[in-house]
Amino acid sequence: MIITPTIPIATPTIDPLALTPTPTNDPNLGIWTATPTFTPVFTFTPRPTGTPVPTLGAPFMLAEKVKVCNPAQPLLLEFEVQNSAGVPVPGMRIHVTWQGGESYFFTGLAPQISPGYADFEMVEGVTYTAQVGDGGELVTNLTPPDCVAENGAPYFGGWWLRFMQP
């Protein structure tokens, strides 16, 4: 009997479950890519600031008071506030008082008229006092003035007041 050794022949087969992807960069080769990390940066949010108030010099005084008769216009107290050089002053506080009430408002809210302009609507039969800035002259007994229309009909008008620093 002759025995002939036989070598088994292996036939390669592919097992689909055995395939797993491998990274192209071999960590053993020392090829590393730096990954940036996010470091929070603190940003400062600007805080609102107050409206700049003009530097006060001398108190504002009434320089001119003009009766305004215009039937198409409401009963207004109109203010024009100027410094000693006659330049309109925006941001000036005006204080108007009457029996049982008061109102504060500022010049400069109608720059299309003037940076130093402000107005206040009056009511018939009410007497007002006005003051521009702290320590300014008190203008008293402001009531809607009597006016007469072209046809002779009476109506109430308003006042235009110009305040200046001396």
C-alpha cells in the first residue's frame, strides 16, 4: 500500500459579516490630525446708557411769549429752548404743572421743527405753569388764549414760548 500524502486545497470564501471598515490612518504610524476644541469666549454685552443731558449753565429764562391763533392747530404750549448763543438745545426737560397734575417731557423729539422744540397740548379752562430745566424761571398763568376766526367766531389758541440761558 502506497500512501500518498494529500494536501487539502483551501478555497477562499468571503463572509459578508466579517467585513469591517478600518481607518485609513494607522494610529501606530504616528499620523495624527489635531482636532480643534471649542473654547468659549466671553463677550461683553453693551449696557444701555442714559440719554445725555446737556451741561447746565445759568437757568433758562423766558425770552419771548407769542400768542398763536391758528384754528387748525390744537391748543398747544410750544417751547423753543436755546442756549445763550441762540443755538437750540435738545434733551432739555420741561416740567408743566396744573391743578391736580403734572407732566415731564423733553426737547428734541421733533427735530424736523427744531432740536430745541417741544410741545404740550392744553385743555380749555385749565391754568398751567411751565419750567425749563432745574431752577429755570417759572412761567405761570398759562391758559389757552382767546382768538377770533376770520368769520368772527371765537376759539382758543396756544402759546409759543422761547426760553434762553442769559
